[in-house]
Amino acid sequence: MLPRSFWTARIRGLLGRRNILWLAGVRRVGKTTLCRLLADATLLDCELPRVRRALEDPELFFRRQGKGLVVLDEIHRLLNPSEVLKIAADHFPEVQVVATGSSTLAARRKFRDTLAGRKHVLWLLPATLADLRDFGKLDLDERMLKGGLPPFLLGPGLDDAALREWIDSYWAKDLQELFAVDKKAAFLKFMELLFHQSGQLFEASSFAAPCEVSRQTIQNYLQILETTLVALVLRPYGGASAAEIKAQPKIYAFDTGFVCYFREWDSLRAEDRGHLLEHLVLGELLAHVPKERVFFWRDKQKHEIDFVVRPSRRPEIWAIECKAQPSRFDPSGLKAFRARHPHGTNLVVCLDLAEPLDRSLAGLEVRFVPFLRFDEELARLSPHRANAERQRP
């Protein structure tokens, strides 16, 4: 098994503060494999009848477990998973529990208690920069085309059959287990159209006619995709000014491989790379910053900032633009944004750049950063958070 050092460090750091961790992520993103990398962990597959029987009396189970780390893989297979985790949190603090699932915990009908205040949540994303280094896969065109799910990224070539099988499994296992979606063709058509225009502003009514469902059904479909971590919904930043977009979100597919699949790309042009770079940058941000602190910005004059991050309660705001080539950066959007939100760091993340570069443009200090060093830049900007995440119990 290849290491995923960034994520194992995150697990250790979070378990050092609370003994329950919900490890979320789409299917085949590597949750089970990641847990196997925790050398001291006891991994239990809750799909097995003997494991389910052992956990029918969670108090007895954890008493026998004693100290240590236990992984409850596919925990939703248990009859009452929230009770199991609550007992561990409240009565067995010396036992550390990692529970895995392919959606947000609240989506599970069996989770009558979402364990607020008793757990940490870690969202395992498709391969980040740290993963690419661990995998020895720093060819970004390959990462964009194949996507970041490890079985696809590490495979020998583009595998359309595997992507179709993933979609079929997602429908059969994730959706049918969690939601009452009765129009398979309409739902999958919506997913295809949404992924095809990934990174654009979302308007539900534009999908209703081609999918032959109502606008409200489209809204429900989007909520399902977001809940199952397959669509990333970014909210607009600001709104205090009448000139700023206040409500319309921007939607990203969870992984570049599926964007390329639905667009039928088997090679990339310069403009394709710039578009897919946004997805890689967003993934890197979500690996380092809570999702609720990541936005985009646009005004009614169509000035736009790809990503806006408010990393803390302080007024400092990061404005982040994505460009394949530094020479193609137009500072007009950044200038319009800073006229309304003046405090913070300005970054342009680029593919065709070897070293970070600081420049003054339109009266603003702008730092150009190679994508391959973007995680280093995030650690530099948030040193206290980075150090906290690296702590081990």
C-alpha cells in the first residue's frame, strides 16, 4: 500500500483531541486503505455478520477492546451506529474510534444522534499534492485526466468502463440506501449535465427541461449530490453591496476525472488545463481549510474571483485566482474585489511557473504561486493550523 502521510497525520491529530472521528469520502477514494495504514488500528468490517453481532452490545465490546484504536468500516451497516459511537465517546475515552462512510453523517437515516460535540469529521478528498508526492505521480495532466481516486489514478490508462461502474455503484449503493430517488435516468442526466459544466454558476431551471423534472426536483437532486460529497457547492462571498451576487452558487464536480469523462477529453488543451486547475486548487483548499470558509466572488459587472477564503474570524481574506499561465492574469477582477474587501492576501495559482513570484499589479501586491507548491503556500499562510494538524496523540 502506498502511503498517504498527510491524511494519516490528520487522523492522528484529530484523534488526539476527540476519540471519535467520522471519516467521510466518496466510494473508492481510499477510506479503508487509509485506515489500514494506521499500524496500531484494529479494522472491523461492519458488513460482516460476526462484526455486527459483536457490536450488538457496544458496552461489552469496548470494555473488551480496552485501550487502542478501532476502525468501524461501513458503520452504517450496524443496526444503531450512533448509539455505538455515543457509548464510546461518553464512557470509553481511552478507546479511539474511526468510523467510515461515503456521505455526511447526518444523511444516514440510522444516525438518530449526529454526535454533535463528541466527534471530529475528516473529509478524505481525491489525491492532493501530498498524495501525488507519496504516489510518485506529479504529472498534472495525468492527474487531471484520470482523476484523483487512487485506483483510477494509479491504473495504466484512462478506464471509461471503471468510471461507468463507479457511477452504477454510486446509484445502486449510496443513493438507494439513503434517498428515495425513483427516476434514475433523470438523476443521472442531471449529474452528467452538472459535471459537464462544472465550475459554473448554478441555475436550477436550466436543468429542469432536459432532465424532464421540476425545478424543485433539480434542487433536491443537487442537495443529494452535495450530501453524498459528489458535488461541491460554493456560496458567493459578500452580499453587503447591491452590486455583488448574493445567492446563486457555483457547483464543482468532486473530481477532474469525471469532468473529463463527461466532456470526452482524452487529452488537454491550454484552456482545459486552466479550467481543471480550479478543481485541483479547490481540492487543496478543502484539504486545509473548513468548507464553510471557502467561497467565490462575483459582481453584477461580471468581475470574478475564483476562490475567496476567510481562514479565521479576523478580517483578513485570501483572494485566489487560477491561471494556467501567469501572463494571462487580468487584475481587473481582483481590483474590483479589493475595492470592497481591502484586507488580505492575493494569490494567483499557476501551472506554468517554477518558483513563487511577487509582483505589484493595479496598485495591489500579488503573489504568483506554482500549483505544485500551493500546499506549501497554504501552510505558510496558516502556520498555526498546520502545526496543530500535525500534532499526534
